[in-house]
Amino acid sequence: MNELENYRKEITETDRQMAELFEKRMEIVRSIAEYKKERGLSILDAEREAQIIEKNRSYISDCEIEGYYVSFLKNTIEQSRKYQSKLINGRKVAYSGVEGAFAYIAAKKLIPEGEYVACRDFSSAYYGVENGEYDCAVLPIENSFAGEVGEVTDLLFSGNLYVNQVIELPIRHNLMAKKGARLSDIKTVVSHPQAISQCSQYIARRGLEIMNYSNTAAAAKFVKESDDISIAAIASDETARLFGLETIEPDINDIRTNTTRFAVVSRQSDLPENRSGNENSIIFFTVQNRAGALAQTLNIIGAHGCNMKCLRSRPMKSLTWNYYFYVEIEGNLNSQNGRELLQELSAICERVKLVGTYSADNR
């Protein structure tokens, strides 16, 4: 056996060992896919992938081949993502509205590999996940213009699902009509009441009549099926493409920074011990009906060094003139400090509920 044949034999043995390790890696990937499916998590985790590459490249001592190893690692990660996608393909993702609505757009961004199911309202989507009909749901929790989405907040308080992802979706409203219609033809606008409210200055300036509809995508569909070119819809770019309408005036929002936060809710929580350090957590609590109870609760949160991003109260439907509180806190409450915080709150609050921890990098 000559020297080249010896090298080839070593390569063959090395490839065999690498194949065994690759198979082991993909078995773990299969478990990760199941974990993500149960918790409504995206397959792509760019932050985690960057951490893996940065850490693993340090294992290479020969700087001449380090770049080749990084390319090899990136390809391995890509194959892992493809395998996860195959395993998770068909995951049922519920949302409120119809195809083309902003919730649909958010669902596609959060879970690109999902099978999207339109529901008639927020509660249908939420309880559909609770009952096992859907794997997860994408629901709006807050709009920068209109404030919190109270119905969804109430569902999170009373239900059993967890928030594991949150995304901020810029809301760009456009005036769209049937192809061939001109701006001067438009006399009436049709859309969801919130969208109409967010474009009220434009509508008033143009002197347009208003027609309320169940959601923005349904309004676009109505315009498409109408023979009246004087009627236009207010909706998103994607909605215009979906229904074959023509945008005749883009960006008609009164406020250009209009943004809605959407959350993925699922039956399982995603609370690993070690995180990136850039997380937010959502908790609900009720306080005893005595002087200083709320202040005592807030003092505990502050004493643990947790910054509250927001604090809101909501009426409890079952008890007249009683309220529960919604708090978003910067930090991972599955840490030692977080668990101690929750324990102290439980000692003085009638009820404390950790709804979830999500990465602030996904906003």
C-alpha cells in the first residue's frame, strides 16, 4: 500500500466517524424540532446560529483552514434547518382574520413554514390551540397608536397558553382600488374601524365616505368583487397583491410609526435556564384589597433590579370593580433572581401568573 492509499484510508475512517456524529447531531435536531413545534417557535434562530459559529470556530487551531470550517459549519446548520422544516412542515398556525390581514403577515414572518388557519376571532384562535386543534396562534397584543388589545390580554390572563415569541410589525396602510381606478374616482373607503381611525386625517382631508368592515383583508376582497370603482380599501401591500388591487396612494397613516406587536401563543412554555440576556417576561398578578398592596408589589419588582416596560390594569370579568395587572419586565424570570421574585410576589398577591419569556431581539 503506497502513501496515497494510506491517506485515503484515513480519510475513509474519518468520514465514517463524521457520519456517525452527523447522524447523532440530526437525532438531536429531531428532538429540537419537536420542542419548537410544541412551543410555536421559529425554526430560524439567527442569534443562536451566530453563537454556535463564533464558539465552534475557536476549536480550530490551524488558522489557515478556519474559514473552510466556518463554511462547513454554516452548511451543516442549513441542513439542520431544512430537516427541522421537513419535520415541522404542516404545523397549524391560527390567526384572526383572513388571508392577507396583518395577523396573517405576522404569522408568515414568525413561522414561515406553517400552515396558516384563519379564525373568525381571537377567542376561536386561542381556544383552538388550547383544545389541540391548532399547534399555536399568532395574536396582536398591542398597537402603538391604539394601545393594548384588551380581548387578547383577557385571554392570556384567563387561559392556559404561553407567550414564547413576540414580533413588532410596522403597519403601513395604503389606499387601494380596482385596476384602472384613479384617485379622483374614489368617494368611499372601506376597512376595519381601527385602520380607518389610524387614517382619519387623510380620510377627512379627502372628504371620503366611510364603510366599516370586519378586517382589512376582507375589505380588500369586497372591493375586488365590487363593480363600483369609486370604492377603495385601506390595507397592506401584501393584501393588494393577494387580491389583485392597485395601490393608488401609499402610506396614508396619520402616524408613520404605527406598529403592532404580535405574539405566538402555544400550550408549552419556552423557559430555558440560559438565555442571551436580552429577554422580556410577561406576568399577571392580582393584589389583595388593602392599602398599599400594589405599591408593595411594585417595590418587590424594583428591589430585584427588574425594569418594568409597562404596567396596565384590566377589569376582572367575574368580579365587579376588581382588577388584574399586566406587567412586562426586562429580563428572564426563569433565572435564580426571577424565581425568587415570583416567590416573593406569590406570598403577597392573590394570584401570580408567568405567561412567558421571549427574546427581545425578535421584535
